[in-house]
Amino acid sequence: MPPEFAPLFERAEEVVARFFAERRDLPEKGTIEIFGERYLLVRAASLSVEFFKLCEELFGKGREAEAADFARNILFDLAHAIGKADAQRFHAKMGLKDPIARLSAGPVHFAYTGWAFVDILPESRPIADADFCTVYDHPYSFESDAWIRAKESPAFPVCIMNAGYSSGWCEESFGLELVAAEVLCRAKGDDCCRFVMAQPARIEEMVQRYIQSTPKLAPRMQAYQIPDFFARKRLEEELRRSRSDLEKRVEERTAELRAANELLQREMKERLSVEQKLRQSQKLEAIGRLAGGIAHDFNNLLLVIGGYADLVRERLASDDPLWAYFSEIKRASDRAASLTQQLLAFSRQQVLAPQVLDLNDVVAGVGGMLRRLISENVDLVSIAERPLGRVRADRTQIEQILVNLAANARDAMRDGGRLVIETANVDAGPLDGAAVSGPHVQLSVSDSGVGMDAETLSHVFEPFYTTKERGKGTGLGLATVHGIVQQSGGTITATSAPGKGTTFRILFPRVEDPLAAAGAGEPAANGAKARGTVLLVEDEASVRLLVRRQLERSGFHVIDAPDPAKALELAESGAEVRLLITDVVMPGMPGPELARRLRSLRPDLRVILMSGYADEAAGKPGGSEPGIVFLQKPYTLGELEVKVREALA
């Protein structure tokens, strides 16, 4: 040892010698006792070279490297555990408390038990912190002797148990996790068996530091291996913790299942998975596509039903009994058309006419209607921030949102209450789960009604979901609001609690464009009968016949075609067509493309595009292009006449 450690080891020799002086060999009992403890004598070769050969036989030919790794792991783990146990017992019996005294007893104990003699080199730093490092030799290692006597020349250091035992003893002495790596080994031709011991996280660093400090020996110190005992130990501990956590979760889950049904439902809602939310979103999207398709098909039917009802009523006196019958048909058709508009709004397929708006003006304009809609015992309060930022939206649809939300609030306040409509400028961030950012205008509608529980609130925007009595609602009101808001580029959220009322918050992106002029987009009134030739293109025969009759009634000469190919043929025949009326989705060629083709031949041709929902409307040539207007199905005779005048204006 370094000279400064001499006094420590002299005292250690006295302690260990006293311990081993009390040895009793009792072969008649098959026992060896030292200081009252039973010991074993084991052949050195059986725990070194012969153990490696046994492992090779077990693993079979071609798996020698795997067998060697297995043998090293087993031997190191065993020796490390024995070293810790021997140190703990020895320290207790001999009353050793000081870490250095405990450490100094170790090498002497190794010598007495036949593990090894120890030379501690000056590079060692045996201190109880992260910089702990000892460099030492085992000149008479039992493992090296066993390999040398067997005349085996291994490619790796063989003193596995020496490394494990010495690091186990020192670990117990200092209270630090320690591991040792053999860097030189007599069994593979080196002059000595040399070890570096350090904490697992620093062992590689300490070995490399020692190799760099001894450049002459560095070429021979390349086959060392760091025992992975601690890695396996940590893995086992992680597995044990995982198993314990799993058992704990199973117990908790079992307790939850035994709890009251209400508690279980609340817990399930709190743990609603992302996958469930995705399925819900996909379900709503699928319902929306289905609803939009159904509404589009019904629009053609309702157009024919309502149109013919109008034509018949015009030919009847108001006191004719048939006039009343057809009026009922017309009213039913209008109600059905209103329902299809709700379906289109929910599915975000409604045709919008967006313009730049001040929401304060919209709220003020619809205020009278809302007061008539709600009960007399409900106070209607408007809170308007001024000046308010502008938004781009369809004024009619914003009014529809306010009407639907006010109707819901009225139904939630049967005994009276307070309905508050508020506008505000916000620089939005995440709001009640709605991830938006930037300058927005907020429109909020709050009531003091009965409120909703979490279960109801989670379904509030689903189509056909309603808490009202059968026959009291379609379940499309809030779904319609949700669809309009999303189609307008906005975001809507709802907050509520039983007995606490409900608040809907709608955010629209703020725009800097000037407000739309009053009456913008409305055609000038013109009661005169139109004149000229109209080319009507519609693949639905019943719709084509109805529109033809409506146009002829208005004084037009009509030529019609069931498809674009026939329409081009008629136009090229020389007919002086003044107005093209075409459906958007047509066999062979979209209506907008047909309009482009014909306008390239007749630049002054006016165009009306007809369709049932917004996806088709998106295909129309620029909405602001002169001479091109859009007509949404179903429409009335009056609406058709207005669009004709608008197109020809």
C-alpha cells in the first residue's frame, strides 16, 4: 500500500489475524468454523476456467462468446454479493465503524480467505464521494492461477470473481455503489492482474483516465470489460416497480368498479381517450357528409313541390278550396326546405354570402326579433364593446346563430331569468379548450337557466341530440350553430353546470377591411317582365321542366338541354342566348366550366349557377365577376325572378 496507509493496514492485520486465529476444522462434522462462522473450501478452478468450459458445453458450439458473457455475469454477481455479505458480517463482529478502517480490513481478509493478495497503487483515491477510485493489483489471483495451470490463453481478463468480491466489500465499507474492471491479467500474458474500481457512472471515465496516464501499458489494456451487474440490477428494480405499479393500478381499478355508478361514469369521462374523441369527430364528419348529401337531393324534390304549388296557386282564386290545399303544400315544402338548410349548416355545406360586419350592428338589428322570441319574464341584456373589430361573415347566418341560441336559452329558463348577449375584442389564446390565437371578436350568449351536466355538455353540438320532450325539438339547433361558426372560420365553446346557467362563446377572426355598404349585393328592384332567350341546362328532368315553365311565365323564350354537350350544340347553332341558367354539378362537365366555354364565345352572356350546397358553389367562377350570380336550391318563383333581374342588371 502507499506508505501513508501503513498504520491503517497494520491495525487491520491485527484485527483480521485475531478473527482467523479462531479456526476449527471438524471433518467429522463436515464443517470449518472461524470465529463462530461456518466456512467452505472450494476449488479455485471450479469457479474459474472449469466454470467457463461448463458454460460453453451448455450453450453449444458456435455460441462461445455468448457462453463467456453468461459465465462472467454469473461469477461477478455471485462474488459481488458474497463480498458485501462478508464485509457486513465482519464489520459487525469486529466493531468497525470508520469507512477507511472497514476498507483496510478488506485486503487482509482477502489474503486470509484465499481470494487474493492486494497491492494498492498510489493513483488510488479512496474517498466516499463521486470521485472514489482505487487502482490495485492481485498478484496471486486464484482465477489467473487456475487458467495458467490449465494452460489456457484467454483473450479476455479472467479475474471476474476477484473484481466482484473486492468491489462488493468496498461498496459495503463506503456506502457507495462500486464496480471493478480488470484492465491487465496474468492469464492473458500481462505482468500483473490490475483493477480499476469506481462508481458505475464513472467507471468508464476512470478506466480511460488511467489508460491515458500509462501510455506504455495502454496497448495491452484494450480487452477490458465493464461488468453490467448494476445495469441488470436497475432493470430488475424497474421491472419490480412496474409490477408493483401494475398491481396497485389493478387494485385501484377494482375498487373503482365496486364504487357507485355515478362515480364510475364521472371517472370514465375524465379518462376519455384521444381515440374516443377522434372516433366522435369522425362520426360527426360522416353524419355531416350524409346529411349534406340527403339535403342536396331533397332540395331538388322540394324545388319541384314548392314550385308547382306556386304555379297552381297563381291560377286559382284565393277563395277556391284548392288554393288552401296548395297553400298547405307550399307551407310544408317551406318547412322541409328550412330543415334541409339546417342540415346543410350542420354539415358546413351551406352557401354563405360573407361580408365585412360589425357584430354590434347585427345584434342591434336582431334585438327586436329576440325580444318577441323569448318569454316576458326573461330580461334581455346587450353589452357591446365600442369600437368593436370587424369580422367577415354572412349576416343572415349570424342572425340565425343568435336566434337559435336565444331559443335554447328561453327553453332553459321556464321560470324566467336573464339572457346576456355580449361583444368584445380579444387577443385570443386557448379558450375553454378552443385553440385559437391572434386578434378576434368574441360574441357570447349567456343565460341563467338550469344548465347542463358534463355528460350533456359533451354531446351539445351533436346533430339530433336533444334533452327536450319528443316532438319539442329536432336536435339540430346547436348543431346548426356549430356548423355555421366553423364554416365562417370561427370557433365556438360552451361552458355550463347544473343550476349555474350556460355560456356560449364564439370567436371570429378580426379583419381590417372596411364595412360592407348598406344594401350591398341586393339587386335593384325592377317589376318589368324580362325578355330574351334563356339556355337552361339541368340534368334532373322534373327540375328542368319546372324552371322552364317558370321562365316562360316570366316572358322568356327558353331552350333547354339535359347536359353540357347538348347545351354547347344548341349555343353553336346560332341561337341568340341572353342568359345561361345551369346546375353546377353536371354529367360530363361542371356548370362553371360550361359557363366559361360559352362566355368565351359570347362575352356578354349572363349566367345563373344553381346548386344545393356550398361544395358545389365553391366551383362557381369568381363570385364578384359581373354577370354571374348564384341561386341556391330550393328557391321560390319570386327568388328566381330576383336572381334573373340581378344577372341581367
